[in-house]
Amino acid sequence: LGILRRAGRGFAVPLFEQKPEAYSPAHSMPQLAELVCSNSLRSDELASGVGLIKQELRELGSALMAVADATRVPAGKALAVDRELFAGKVTALVEAEPNITLVRKAIADIDDPALEGFERVVISAGPLASESLSASIARAVGAEHLYFYDAIAPIVAVDSIDMSIAFWGSRYGEPGEGDYLNCPMNEEEYKAFYQGLLDGEKVASREFEQEKHFEGCMPVEVMARRGHDTLCFGPLKPRGLKDPKTGHEPYAVVQLRRDNAEGSIYNLVGFQTHLRFPEQKRVFSMIPALANAEFVRYGVMHRNTYLNSPGLLDRY
């Protein structure tokens, strides 16, 4: 939240925000700082790079980290937040700053008349910038668009999960035992689910774009095509999880993590997907504990745009 720091030092800062006038394919709330792909800000352990930098930000007085800590939900070693509370508190912080003027208007082009007269303009539209603004930036830097496809995991209502099958627990009995809800599968159940993923109908990508995926957020059905047991070494790995009903490690495990403070909805960890909505319902209901699951949000895929920064920046 560099804008808050600048405003706090006495600078007048007009902030243009396109919502609710326009939404990206992945956004749905009018609040600022809406997290879309996951509610997790990744590891909070000091022994990890991402955990260490978060702690350094806390010690430097980061407003964003203060909001994240105030809205966190149980997630084992990860820092996960309630999406709506997080976005609401960030929005309240910005709106309460007297030196920030929040303008709810979509900027379609870096030469937009609304930007005339400002001494400095900082563009921080993010990878989900509108197509017109992305094209304008690409023209300004003399570069073609670079992009990859990112995806969002589904969310289910916790009271629709079959708790006679699912069990609570973290891997190897680590702290936060009740933070993850585990949906086990035996070998036959996994085989049927795996085949369902392979057969599932995807949303078609646009003809003129090659579907490039970010390795760190790959759709579950794309990962499945890499081999029968690929998922069992990825998001469905059973290592360190014993089903208390059998006393053994399942063949595969789907983990769910709390998505709001009330604990009424949970997201399927690592289940980013590009399957059509009816196919998501059909295929993910093949997970025994989710046979009657109520999906409160289906997964979607969206295009992320970025710049080849090393080719655009000089040593300053």
C-alpha cells in the first residue's frame, strides 16, 4: 500500500479504480484489494523466503500486513485471510485517508483525458488490467503482450461435505491440526476421478491465443494429463495424512481450507480449473466426501498480462 505511505507524507493522491464501473473476468466485489486466485498469502514461517519478507514488512509498519493479520483464518503454516473482510478493511483504510481521493472510473488508455494535468501518474493496474489499458501500455513500451493463464479454485459450503468420510488434520500432525479438512480417496475412487478429469469438457480458449499456464497455479485437469499419479505427488498427495477411520494413509487426499472467518465455506486447495461449470459439479462430486457438495463458487480461468521488465528497465 505505497499509496497510503505517500498520502501519509502529505501528498495529495487521486486514485482511479475501475470497479464497480467495470470488472475483470475474475473480480466480483466492488471493494479494493480483492483476492481472487486464493485466500492464501503463502507461508508465514520465518524459515521461508515469503514468510521472512512478510515479517520484515510487519516490522516496517506495513498497513497491508496489519490488515492481513487482522483478517486471518486458520491455515496451518500459511497466512490465509477472509477475502471479504480483507478487501473491506483495505477499502476502509484508503477511504479514511484525507489525502487520497478515490475516483471510481475505468481508465481505458494511458492517454485518458482524466489523467491530464497530473505531474506524475503511476500505473499499477496489475496482471488483470483491462484489454484496452494493457494494449495502451504495450504500445507505450514498444512491446508485445506477454501473458499466461491463471485459474481460481472452487469453493464449497462446509455443511454440504460428508463428514462421515472427511477428516480434520494437518500433515504429520503439525500445529494447526484442525485447519485443513481432508477428503480421502482409495485407488479405485482416484482412478474414476482421474478419468473424469481427463474426460471433462473445458471452456474453450480464444482462437488467436495459445493457452499458456503458470506452473505455480496450473489447472488440475492440465496437471492430470502429465500422468496418472502426477496429482498424487501434487495437490492430492496423501503423505503425512492418516485417515483416523482406517489408521492408514489414503491413496489420494483432497484438502480444503477455510475461506471465511465464520468457517462456513471452504476452498479446494490446488484445484484451479478451466472445466465448464456443469463439469466441475459432475467431476468434483466424484470425490466421495463431496458427493453432495454445494458449490458456492465455481473455478474460472483468466488471462494475466505482464511486461518483460528486464528489457524495459535501465540500471536506475
